[in-house]
Amino acid sequence: MLIKRLFPHPILSVVLTLVWLGLVNKVTLGNVILGGFLGIVVPFITAPYWPNRPLLRNPVAIVGYFLIVLWDIVVANVQVAMLIVFKRADSLQSKWITIPLDLTSAEAITVLAGTITMTPGTVSATLSADGSAILVHCLHTDDPDAVRDEIKNRYERRLKEIFA
Amino acid sequence: MEILTEVAISAFLVISGVFGLVGSFGLVKLKDTMQRLHAPTKATTLGVGGVLIASMLYFLLVKDKLSFHELLITLFLFLTAPITANFIAKAYMSANIREADVPTTQGEKGWAIYDDPPEPAEQD
């Protein structure tokens, strides 16, 4: 199919075009054409580098996921700022938390690890050697199991819906 | 109307300044490297985010043009900040933290810092 060969990675094409328009910061016909050209050529040339790319099952869910993460970042930022300012440093209970993963694709795990780090209060430290669990460092918690369940229910469940 | 615009822009600038300050204060106050790693992830999210929102409002309401650069800065920050934090965490762990100090993986293999990956399946 010609369409499929011209656009091996349609979402990347759209993203590249939008990023190009953002970089030049002006929407003109010339810029749209140049951005569209980049959006076709770059995925075409780089296609051999991702042979096992996971398919996005539900691209619309990405928007919802992004908004939830954005909101969580704001809320958790305030919580951690309170911890830093008002709590004595030696009364902070930092904990390591093991989170077993149901996700299998490298891309999905990368997004989850990035999300865990960007939502303040938790930093993803390392994966297990076979990629079946992720080690998270939590700045302050009384209940490590609750943190684990929240990450699994709030983020991983949604990522499972997005990545096929 | 103009005064409202200025108040909104100033408010976002002040918010981001406060979070930047708290993030830096955390670097001084917290005890060990893993805890300190939490502080800069704050400064890069709400601290930078506030400045970016203020900048977008300024160009939109005062200069009357739409600016996309702030959205791109957000995008690139979200892509790069977790990777930096992860690299620092891994480097610190491999040098200073023993495997016995962290919980187990609850799986067959240990953590990637201390254990080798499984043999790849035989390719036909």
C-alpha cells in the first residue's frame, strides 16, 4: 500500500510537523510544506531502526493520560514543597519500593519510569535485569504499599490501554 | 483589563520563583543523594512551568502573538529531566548502595545494576 509505505509512522509524522512549526514559531504555507516534508522523510529514513515498534491502540487516551500526569505534577509539587519546608530532615521516612510490572514493551516502561520521576516525591531508580519490576525511591511515605498500588492503578493501567 | 493581565503574569512568575527557591533549599536541607534527587525534579516542573505560562500569557495578551516555543521547552524538559535523574540515581546506587540495602525484585532476576540480563532467546 502506497499510503503505508509513504507514512510508516503516521503519528511521528504529525508530531515532527508540529514540532517544526513550533520551532519556527510562525504558521505560513511554506513552513507547513517544509514541516510536512520533514514529517514524511524522517520516519521514512529512520524506519529500519524500530523493527518491533509497539502499536498505539488508543491514541486519544494519550491526551487523557497527559492531563492526569500534569495535574498530579502540580498537586505533588505542593506536597513535596511542604515536606521540604516544614518537615525536619531527619524525620523524613524515605523508602525503596519495588513495583512489579505488567507492561512488557520497552517504550511503555520508559514512559512509566519517566512519569514516576516527573511526579514529585518518587524517582524511578532502576529496572530488574529481566524488566519485570521497577525500583522506585520515595521521598517520604508511611505506607509503601499504597504508593505502589497508586502507581499501578493510576498510571500503569492507563498505559496498558494505550500501548497494544 | 491591563492590570488583570499584569497581575496574572506576575503571579505565575512569583509561583515559579517560590518553587525554584524551595527546590534549591531542598538540595541544602536533605540528607543523602537519593533524597536530594527529589529536589531538582521539583524545580524543573512547577518552577519552570510557571515561567513558561507567564511567558505565553505575556506574548499572547501584551504582544498579541501566539508563541509555541514554551510548549516545546515543556516537551523537551519532560523528555530529558527523567533521564538525567535516572542516570544520577543509577550511578549513585552502583557506587554507594549494596544490593542488600534495597528490597528484592520479587522476580527471578536481581536489579539491573547488580545482576546480568537473561540470555537472549536463540535467533533462528
